Amino acid sequence: MKKWLLNWRLFSLFSVMALLLAGCGKPFLSTLQPAGEVAHMQYSLMLLSTAIMVLVIIVVTIIFVYVVIRFRQRKGEEKKIPKQVEGSHKLEIIWTVIPILLLIILAVPTVSATFKLADVKPMNKEKRDKNTVVVNVRANLYWWEFEYPDYGIITSQDLVVPTNQRVYFNLKSSDVKHSFWIPAVGGKMDTNTENKNQFWLEFDQKAADKAGGIFYGKCAELCGPSHALMDFKVKALPRKEFDQWVEKMKHAKPVVTDPVAKQGEEIFNKSCIGCHAVTPVDKRPEQARTAPNLANFGDRERIAGILDHTEANLKKWLKDPNSVKPGNKMAGTYGNLTDEQINALTKYLMSLKVE
Amino acid sequence: MSTLARKKGVGAVIWDYLTTVDHKKIAILYLIAGGIFFLAGGVEALLIRIQLAVPNNDFVVGGLYNQILTMHGTTMIFLAAMPLVFAMMNAVVPIQIGARDVAFPFLNALGFWLFFFGGVFLNCSWFLGGAPDAGWTSYASLSLESPGHGIDFYVLGLQISGFGTLIGGINFLVTIVTMRAPGMTYMRMPLFTWTTFVASALILFAFPPLTVGLILMMMDRLFGGNFFDPAAGGNTIIWEHLFWIFGHPEVYILVLPAFGIFSEIFATFSKKRLFGYSSMVFATVLIGFLGFMVWAHHMFTAGLGPVANAIFAVATMAIAVPTGIKIFNWLFTMWGGNIRFTTPMLYAVAFIPSFVMGGVTGVMNAAAAADYQYHDSYFVVAHFHYVIVGGVVFGLLAGAHYWWPKMFGKMLSEKLGKVTFWLFFIGFHLTFFIQHFLGLMGMPRRVFTYLPGQGWETGNLISTIGAFFMATATVVLLINIVVTTVKGKKADADAWGDGRTLEWAVASPPPEYNFAQTPLVRGLDAYWIEKMEGRKGLTPAEPLGDIHMPNPSILPFIISLGLFIAAFGFMYHKQHSWSLFVGIAGLLITLGSMFLRSVIDDHGFHIHKEEILEAENKGVKA
């Protein structure tokens, strides 16, 4: 075989593979690169259903192409009247029964998976195991709050979870309906305004490593002008590191040494503390918690959920929140700040760390 | 009084259309109004695709984007697809069953004007403070939160146009039950008539839940109700149920008539009778029935629990069976045929693979556990566009090309028609196929922008390019219509030469009274039977005589106008106290006109035998 031919073959093989991989999206975001038990279960259902459906498409396409080519009108046959066929019982039975069988093949695993994914018995409060991790997710107009009721700590925007075990979620909304979705890790569930929804997810350590330790979370239900910007991030840590993080959070308090940051703290205590808490142990009822908890703001992945975590972006956000997230609830609640005040606030907020 | 063709001035023509109760003219009104709304919805779609072409775009952002997105969906479903379906039904069904008009011509006009004023009212929102912005589904918590009057326009506009649709649906039910020509048994009805019949029954049962939902929302938004306020004991999930108990059958209300159109076209241009006619009828009825059993599959992620989700999952999968029967019956209608690839046939042929793709992704969505991933992602956007565009829009375009000569008496250009088809077909797949993968790659639906680096750039760009193909196709279609109107070739009665059903036996366009003599129907494909036996026309079932016709009336227009005014009045009643009186005045106009209609005797008029003979002779000569 000639060498160039081999090269060409290899090249095309690689380009097809690259295309396939690119077609699967990003490991931190794509449902096609499942990163946990739930996503895997759903992924195999997708594969099964896709296989059955592709089979159907192939059969239809073959008949279709044959019919359209074979029975097209040819020159000189314009007047030909074909035989007027009424139908065929045999054929009709075939194309009724075969689809029913195909659907049964799909329906059985669907029903089984649906019940498995709804199994939230271990989060029963009375009988809850010590190791079970439960997170209360509260969706708000364009931000997320994550409360760990068993540890008495609250964080927001960045969800922190242990890997390789089931994590249970209570989901609700405090204003309009949102939907909690971490595509790589599992399907979504709505956060309703009138009831608490429950489900579980499992975060796979290997997949988390591949994704760089961070998964992307999305709001999947239209909730207003900034619906597209209501992202959150998920830090998936080994259980040990997760426990350490919890300990740190339990005892976190703002420690301000820098004089500019001190200035910022004063401004914060005057203008912001009414809504934002700066310790993870926030005993106020949820109705009073009207803005994200900022206790570990310095450790966050993003400013306002979407901008890169830099001082410049934080300043931009503080100066004109509506330019970043239209329709947010923070704009206009703290008056105009001078550049100097914004600088001080920025220093202060960036110093809020637990890690 | 002679109402038969005579040259008229522009004013007289407008007055004629404002007052007409003739189903053929109402069909043209539906076609024009639906067409204009289709263009508006198309422009909105283009704006959406331009915004999403590249990441972090700022062409239309935030609230404005949500308004465009909401109006795109609402316009396309309620103001474009529904009226265009009604245009086809009005133009064809009465003639297909050998009737001279629908059962209630006055109500037919009323149905149109209600739809029209509802649609105009909804679109007034653009100029009066902003359009609705909570999506076409208008989920309760968000729509109650929405500031301004956008949602009020949605609620009141859809209420008015919904009445119109309900009236239209009842009218066609009664027409098909009572107005069939002698010999036209149910199992001899053309499939388009059958699908119209089933779709009308769906309208009868599906629109009332929407009406109830809209009334509850109107109470909440305008009159201090608390139906959807959880703090006051309300529940927003109820809105979701009401909306989808309407919303899912709505899909079948649209797509069943499209199936009917395709059935006619496949048979005509394969020169074969429809394969498995009775199982096609059975499948149509079954789809209509199952269509009411599956609404909660739109709510798999709302937390209904595994039992409900599993039941609705299996029920949804079941719909694939009758739909599959239809697909194979169409394929086998073509099998052994003598297929002529006219423009309508191209749409019909292209519909099969396109719709099958939408159908199979529908089954994928039905797998509840997997749907937790698909739900509200671009996968779903791709799925329902494959169904609605690949099914309904292809069907309407096919039907428009197919029956255009019947409606207007002129053949659309086949050359331009085929250009339109190819542009639209390529553009459609280019736009929506890639969206399946965007969804699977984690892109949620209804987002106005996205950050770079999430793997969505290429897909979105391709999708936007596709949208422009479809836009170009639409422009070519418009050019075709204009060119045809100016210098189109005059169409024969049997315009395509292969017509099988009764509408091809009457002149193009048909005379006001449709049939000089009510025909006797001797089997399925009544006109085909006559042609095969070498006869020129239909076998008459009655001697030639005077024909009784309904009088035109301006009242349907005024009744609808009254509701239009009333809606404005009630909407602004919180800002201006006098506005309430405007509302009441509007209602008085409506009720007053209805009162007039009830008390004035209107016996209609007769077209005399001599006039008919004269017209028929002229028609033969022309």
C-alpha cells in the first residue's frame, strides 16, 4: 500500500474521531460525557433509545429511497394509471406489532430508571445516616443558595459536594420557578414555588478530575431577563477534603488586616450587610436571606455567576450590576458608590476566604 | 340581486370581505392574516438566531430577547399555524364533502374576526410598553412577576382569539356531521376531511382548559385573584396542568390536518388511492384520543413523582404506534405508483424523513428518566421544530401550493415553488439538526446569550446560517405569489390533472354556491371514480334549482371589535378609572350586536336557476 494512502486514511480516521469527540461537548458540561451514576443511567437510556430510533430511521429511509427512485414518473408514462391498491392486512399488522415490541424494549428500562432516580429514602430526616450529605438548594432571581442543614452552614453560587457517593437535594424556589441542572452529572429538577422537590446525584471522582474539578450548573427554566446568566459551579471533592472544607466553613469569620479592606468592611457593614451575610453560619430564616452568602467569596469561581473571578470584574459588577445581569435584585439598593469606595469594597470582598 | 362575479371597486371589495360569510373568502382572509403573522413570527425567529449566532452577543438582550422569544412562539402557534390550518379547512372541507357552505356561515366569519382581533391585540403590545416575556407557555410564577402589561396582552389576546378557534372547531364538527352530500358516508370521506373532523373534536375539548387557565390568570393579574400565588394558598403547578392539557392536544390539532393534506397529495401525485384508508382513519382517531393522555410529559421535571412520570412516559410512547402506521401507509401509497414530483409532492416526500426524525426524538423524550436531561434544553427545541416545521409548516406549504389554483384560479410557478422548497428544506435541517447536539452538550433553552468556551459556538453559528436559508425561501415564495397574481396561468377545474376528490370537480375558483347540483358520492375518491368511468362531471343527486344562500353581515366584525375595545378597557382599569367604562362600552358593543343578530330576521337570499345556468355555461367556455 502506498504510504500517502495510509497517511490519508489515518488522517481521516483521526479527523472523524476528533469530530466525534468535539461532538460530545465539554467534560464539565455535556450530558454525553456522563460524570456520575445518574448521568450514566440516563446516558445508557439515551444510547438505547437512539439505537432503536436509528434503526427505525434506517428502515424508513431504505423504503423511502427505494420508493422515490423506483416509482418516479418516467418519460412517456404520464398517462399510465397504476393499480389502485386498497391495503394489506399482513403489512399493517407487521408495522403495528414491530413498533410495539420496540417500544416495550425501551419502556421497561425507562420505568425502572425513573423509579431508581426517584429513590430519596436515605434522606429521611429521622433515619438519616451520619455520612449522608443533604443540600438544600434555594433558587432565587439569578442566584443559588446551598444550605447544608446537617452542618449548619450556608454558601451560594459554588456548590461543594463529596465525590463517589450519593448526594441528596431538597429543591425549592423563593420567587419564580427555576430548574436545577448540572448536565454532566445528571438530569434536572425544577425548583417550584409551592413545594419542595427531592432528588439525588452522584459525582464521579475520575470524571471530576477530567473536568478539572469543576462542573457547570445551569438554570433550565425561563425565569426572567437574566435567565441565561443564572449559572453556578460545582466543586466536587474527595470525601476527606469535603469534610475539611465543612470544618473550615463552620469556623470561618472574616479576618481583615489590610487597611483598604478595612475601609471596605465599614462600607459593607453600612450598605450591604442587610442582605448579604459574611459568615457561613447564618441563623436568619431564609426569607431574610435575600442575597447570596459571601463568606467564601474570595474562593469563588465567578463574579455574579458568569464573569471571570478578577478584581476588575468585581468592580464592574458593583458599579453597574444591570450591565452584567439585567433585572437583578441588587441594582439600586445601595446608592452610588465612588470609585474609591468600590476599590475598598473589592479588596474586602476578595479577602473573604475560608481556604 | 346578482352576487355573481362582476368587476368591483376597491372599496366594494374590502366591504365584501369585511362582511362575507362565504367559506372560500373566509379561507382567503385566514390565509392572508395567518400569512402576515407567519412573516412576523419569522422575523422574530431571525432576530433570535442573529442574537445567538456568536457568544456574548448584544444585539437583543435580556428582557427584550424574552419578549421576542415569547412572541415568536405565541405568534407561530396561535396566529400563524392555527389560522393557516383553518384557511385550508375553509377552502377545502365544505367542497370535499359536497356541501355549499359550512353549517354556520355567520359563526365562521365570527371565528375569523375573533382570531384576527385577538392577534392584533396581542401584537399591539409591541407599541404599548412591551410584549409578553414569559415564554409561550407563560408559566404562572414568572408571568405574575412580569412587570408592565405584556402578560395582560397575552392573556386577553389569546382569550379572544381562542374563542374564535373554538367557534371554528365546533363549526367544522357540525358541518362534517350534517352537511355531507348524499352517499358521502364517513368511510368515504377524504382523509383531509377526516383529520379536520378529529382536529375539530380536539379543539372542542382542548381549548376550554386554556380558556379556564387564561381566566384564572386574568383574575390574578387584573382583578386581585390569588389562584397562582402560593403565599395565599394558590398553586402554580395548576397553570402548568391546564396549559398542557390544552397544549399537547394543540400539537395534534395542528399536525393532524397536515397529515390530511399529505394524504391527499400522496394519493394524487402517485395516482393511487391511499394505501390502508381505514387504518389511516383509525390511526387518526387514535392519535387524537391518545393526545389527551400524555400532557404531563411536558412536566417530567416538575416533581410529579415516579408513578405519574412512568405512566405518562409509557402513554407517550404509545402514540408512536399509530403515527408509525401512518408513515408506512404513505410510503406504500407511493409504492407501485406513478410519482409526479410537483412542488406540493416535494414537500410531502420531504416531510417523511423530516417528520420521522421529529417523531423518534419524541419517543426519546418520552423516556422520562432520560428526559430529565433533554427537558428545557436545545434538544427539545430541535425536537418540536422538527415536528412543527417538518410536519405542520411543510404541510401548510404543501397545501398552499396544492390548493392555490383552487383558491385563486391561477397556478403558482412550479419553478419558483421548487426553489422555495429546496431553500426551505436545506435551511430547516441546517437550523435544527445541530440543535439536538447543542442540547445534549448542555445548552438550556430560552437563553439570550452564552459564554464562549462551552463548546456551543459552531453549532449556533450553523443554526443561524440555516435560518437565513429559510428566510430566503420565504422571500422567493412571496415573489412567486406576486408574479402568479400578476400573470399566472389560469387553472382548470382539475388543476393538477390527477385530482381525486370533489373539490377538483368544480371550477377554480369555485362559484359562490360550489355545486350547481349537489353531487351523488359513489365511493372513496368520488371524482376519480367518475373520471375513470369516462364522465366529465359528477353524478348529480338533485335537479337544478334555486340555491339558498346566507346574507353577508358586518356583525361578526363588530362583535369582535367590541371585545377588542373591551380588552383594552379592562387592561388599563388599574391606572385609569375611566378605562373600566371603555371596557364596559366594548362589551356593550359586542352584546348589542349579538342582540341585533338575534332579533333581526335574516332569511338569506336565493340564486336563481337562470343565473346558475348562465354562470355554469360561462365557466365551461372559459
